[in-house]
Amino acid sequence: MGDVSYVLYWSKYWVPRVGPLLSLALSNLSQHDLDLKVVDVVLENGSWDLSYLLTMLTLHVSTKFLRMTPPNINFGLDRIS
């Protein structure tokens, strides 16, 4: 899929077969929310920030990307070897 660490979480297409999450938000998004990158919703332990994600999206939508491995900035950008 390529590196999505610094892709805008809400406005860009980064979840396969879902599209931008902006139209799927359960509540109004603040400017802070709109500025979030995918990496911003990953905790220090490398897992998704479920407390944020599940309050902002339905469980149905959340499960689509919760199956995806969160990006890990410690491994650098994705690249073809």
C-alpha cells in the first residue's frame, strides 16, 4: 500500500475500499482532527488509538482498518527492495 504515516487521516484515501473517512465521521471534526496524520492515531506501543478511533467512527467502519497494521515510523518509509 505504501507509506501512509504522514497522510491526512480524515481527508485522504488510505483505507482500501473505504475512501476518505471524513464523510464517515460520527461527529463534527475540529481543525485539530482535520490536521491529524495517520501516524497521529497510533500509540507509542504501535497499536491504533482505539479510544479515539471508536468514538469518531462506527464499529463497522473501524473494523475495516483495524485489520491493517498501523504504520511504524521507526522502520522508515515503505519501499520496494
